[in-house]
Amino acid sequence: MRLKSVKLTNFRGYRDTTVIPIDGSMTGIVGRNDFGKSTILEALAIFFEADGAKADKNDINCFRLEAGESNFEITCVFDELPDSLILDENVQTTLADELLLNSEGCVEVVKVFKATTTGKPDKTYIRCQHPVDKDLHNMLGLKINDLKKLGKDRGIEEVVADKRVASFWRKAIRDGSQPLELAETLLDVDKGLSTEGKSVWTKIQDQLPTFALFKADRESSDGDSEAKNPLQQAVKDAQATLQEQISSLEEQIEQSVLDVADRTLEKLREMAPELAKELKPRFKDKPKWTFNFTLDGEDGIPINKRGSGVRRLILLNFFRAEAEKTVVGSNRNVIYAIEEPETSQHPNYQIMLMKALLELANQDNRQILVTTHVPALAGLIPIEGIRYVTRGPEGSPIVKMPSDTVLKEAAESLGVLPETGMERARGVVLVEGKSDVTFLRHTTTTLKDAGHIAASLDDAGIVPLQTGGSGNVKHWVTHKLADDLGLPWCVFLDSDVGGSPEQAKSIQKRKAEVEAQGRAFYSTRKREIENYLCKDLIKDESGAEVTFTDTCDAKKIIGNAVGMKPDDVIERFWPSMCAIKIIEQSTYEDSGVTRSELVELSERITALVD
């Protein structure tokens, strides 16, 4: 299941019911300090019962408390539901068949907390379209004998596929009672979803996402619960992958222990047969598989004695490891909520971390939520994921969805400024980062000097501007200013072909968005600009032999081979590429005709102002 939205009612600053839609990949909750951004993340932590997160009697909105209200609510709505699940007797059913979905076809879980207590919710409900008929209203809470009696009373006994299975009785009763009159219902999970010692709610809970919150306002060491969360999630993933072996091992241990117990009782029968007769060997609890982790520095300095920036950098880089890890085992969704990732970080690391989180957000079964008020980070958040938190006339938080008006308001409030350089431009090409600027400038200048194209970027007055990609707030602010100035603009990005399917899909989405605005969108035929580098040139200049294809991660391969950061590879080697090598490395065949991609790209971009 995937988190679709969270609703807060009477919770802290949120007086009335406020709905916060959650993006399927990256949600960026932006706004000024103390406007209610962190409240959203902390509400989710309470809902999912994350480590250390508990509701407090002070969590109820003070104005609602004065008005006589005694409860507050945290509600989560989920989509991307499982195709089926097993509620009883190993027979598959669906949440839709069991009438547990709301009017939008989603699972909506409501947790109600009392203002007078601390800790877990007072009540948990599923808001769903459920039968009004009192006999059908609580079928999930009926024992099979009660279902059989109800079925006989309704005359549907003969059509029950298997009379031993409760879900078959429920289906036959519903089918025989058509048309059903449904109404919005708050179904108590304790009273309405529990039967014969089997909790239907527990089966549903097992499908909900797992949640980890990383807060900004506490010390971060490798021993903190927040630091352990990603590693503990890795343990869960590993255990899910090895569950068959674990179960087999548990059975062997159980059998071995029971064998000892049986032999012990056999000897006891010789001395006290009546006592032995009373005893029966059994395991009280399943074995618990727990692991504790730490990180030791090579210099002998414990991690918790290092600077706060280092500790938090290590913590946040668990995300990077997660992003690069092949997701195996459980398909359960994981939500990572990060409060102010910029805390204690150098500006360069802030950008690196945000890009790592964006990469993680493109993985299957991952959702990222971040809060920030730093312009550089807010500018990198995809537009569709922006949630702008401001205050209404009465001072209550208001969450606004992205639109031209809202993006303008958010950008001005946060100070997200367009990339500078347009004052001298005749046209603009929007690129992701500094490597793209180096790549385009050197390519067009070198090809022009060799007579292959008519003008370089500088000759044409085309200025490349870094926006961190396409489709984010920085991109929006920059191209809006270009529009206001009447400047033509286009976009150039890596295609990421051969990389993450999700990232390549995202590039195609951005292409469609840009072209829908009547602007040109260019992307590389190869995976990234580093894939156009000449292997012989790298060997000549560094002594390192490298091998890569058009679609592999050339940036990482080259960086590892020459001992430098992958992001610096273009800056190091591309300025040495001559026109002949640029053309050779970008040659392709089209209907029997040999063409040069980078010559064509340079001609098209420099023709932007014709």
C-alpha cells in the first residue's frame, strides 16, 4: 500500500480537518519556521507508532479543548492496494469484496486519541462504505457458526462454495442480499474486525507501509533509534528474504528441544507418573531475531564523539546506501520522513543529500517526505510534490497544493531565486548542473572552431543555467523569468537510458511537460554525458584503463578508476576532448546514414535565437 494523504483534526495547530495529499515519490513540505511543517511528520510518526513517537495530552488543539472537544484524530488514506489478502482459512479475498474501502476506493484508517491520555490511540477505525443492514454490518466480526446461521436464515446455504470457510459465507450472504445499501461507516477495528482470535485488522496492518522519521532537533549518533531505523529496515528486508531458511532453522531447534523435553518426561514417568502426565512441552514464544549495530571510526574516535555535521551526514547517507541497494524480499512500502536534511551540513553536502533523496524516491516501494525552508533545497523539489504550508486569517496552518500562484508565493516566501545570468542572454538552455555547462560550452566552442557548426553558445548568446534538473521549483522560477523577459529557452538533460527505469520514466515525463509548453527538450542518446568520453583519452591523461558501454554508469566507473568524485569527471576530462573525438564518440546510424549526435545537438541549441 502507498500513503495517499494524511488528515489532521484538532491536532496541535490544525484546528479543523486539514487534508495533506502525499506524492507517490517525493513530498516536499515547505514554508517558514513554526508554520506546522514538522507537525505533519510527527503526526505520521504517532500514527505509525514509530520508535519513541507517542501522542501527548498537549497534542490537542488548545482552542478546540477550550471549546469542549476532548479528542483529536490522525487519519491516513492508502491506495495501490494488494490484489488479494488472506483473512481466514488461507483463502484469498480482497478489501473491496469485504467492503472495507472508502468512497474513493482507498483504505482509510482513522486513529482517535483522547486529550486526557498519553500513548496509543483510544480507538482505531476504518472509514468505509459499509452495509446499512444491521445483520450485514458486522460480518467480519462474526464467528463461522454465526455466519452459517445468518446464511441459513437468508436461504443461501446451498451456494456457499466451501462451508468451512468464513469468507465464502460472507460473499454468498452479500451476493444474496443485493442490491446492498451502503453508507459511510466508521468500523471499529477491535469490535468489527476480530473473530475467533484472528484479527482482520492485524492482517491489514501487515500491508501498511513502514515509517521512519529522522528529526532535526536531536543529537544524531549511530546508537540513536533514528540512526538504527534504516539498518533495522535492512534487517527486516534480509529476514524477509531468508524467511524460508529461518523457519526451517526454527523448526529444527523446536524439534531438538522437544526431543529433549520428551526424553525428560519419559524419565519423569518412571519416578512420578502422575506429575509427568500433567506436563506438556510447548514453546511460549517464537524466537526473537534481534541485531544491534554500531559504526567504529578507523582512527579510534567513536562516532558519537565526532562533530554533529559528521554524525548527521553518516545518518543521512544510510539513505544513499538504501537508494543503491537492490530491493529484494518484501514489497511492503517504506516511507522515509526527513526533517530539515540541511541541519549541520555544508551547502555542498545539502545539495548532494537532496539529490540522493530524489534518487531514493524514484525507487519502487519508496516514498520520501522532507521539510525544509532552505531555498537551495526547496528549489530541487519536484513541483508536483510541493506542499506549501502557510497560515490562514485565524493563524491556523493552511496546506496549499502547487499551482502557478502557489509556486510564486512559495518561491517568494522562501527566497528561491532564478539562476543568474539571464541579463546578458539572448536565449537560455536549462541544465541540471555545472558538468552540463562545461559539456555544452566546450562542445559548441570546439566544434565551431573546427568548422563543424556556425556558432558556439557564447557566439549565439545562449546562456546555460543550472536548475538541478527539470520539473522542480528552481526550474519553474527560472523559466518563468525567461518567459517574462521574452527569452527563448530549452532543456537539456541526461536520458538515464539503461539506468533506473523509474528515473528514465521521470525524464520522459519531464520531456512531455516541457514540450507541452511549446519548448524544445533535448536528452542524450547515451545514458549520461560521461558516456561520451574517449577511453583512450582517459588512459593518456590518467594512466587508468576503463571499460564502459553507452548505457552503463560511466561516471562512477571512471571516477572509481582515477580516484575522484564521479561528479568531477566531466570537469577533469571533457575540456581535453578535441572535435574529432567529440564527433567519433557521438556517431550513430540512422536509416543507413552516419550522423553525429553532438553536432546536431549543438546546431539545434545555438539555433534557439534564430
